[in-house]
Amino acid sequence: MYLLKPLMAWFIAQVLKIIIEAFKNKKINFKRITGAGGMPSSHAALTVALTTALWKDFGISNPLVAVAIVFTLVVLYDATGVRRASGKQAAVLNLIIDELMQHKSLTDKRLKELLGHTPLQVLAGILLGFLVGFYF
């Protein structure tokens, strides 16, 4: 149960990414099922579902719940901070590569830009994780 709820939240988030991207780009990209970044944050959904399930069954004063909360906060910080900044840096580097490609012969391998999450994407993942962790 404590593994099933987080995995269910992760899976729902990944499927929602495919659906949302299909509406935005008018095509289905099944590679999104394992991809990072995008709406909603599957990292947030996964960790919040685990934390919520533990909190619901053991209460806030349980040491395991405290560990889950700290773990969740680290993941959320990484998703909105470190990985998002890495994605922005990849976007800038890809622009540089595009500019250089017009003048010189370079590799055209682009960096992955969709690494982190916006605060809204993380909030959506938190909500999804809470709902799955609490109600399923």
C-alpha cells in the first residue's frame, strides 16, 4: 500500500503529461510516460502521496512521517530549483548551438531543456499526490 499509492500517483501524473502535451502540441508523445518535467510534477505527486498515506495512517508525530516530509521537501526544492535552473541553462546553451551552427560546423545534438518544474506544475503534483495518498 505504501508503495502502490505513490506509484499510482506517479503513473497518473505521467499519463496526464501525455494528455496535456497532446492538447498543446496536437500530437501524442508516448515518450512522456518516462520523461521528466512538465505538468503535473510526477516527483511531487509520488513523494506527496507517500507522505500523505503515512501521515493518514500514523499521524504527524510519527518519525517515519517526519522523514517522509523532509524527503518530500528536498524533492520539491530540487524540482523547482536545481532541475528548473538546469533546464533554463540548457535552453540558453541550445540557442548558442543554433547560432554557432549557422556559421560553423558543429554537432547538432541539443540538450534536454525540460528538466524541472514551474511552481504551478509542482503544486499540481502536490495536489494529485495528496488526493491519491488520502483517498485511495
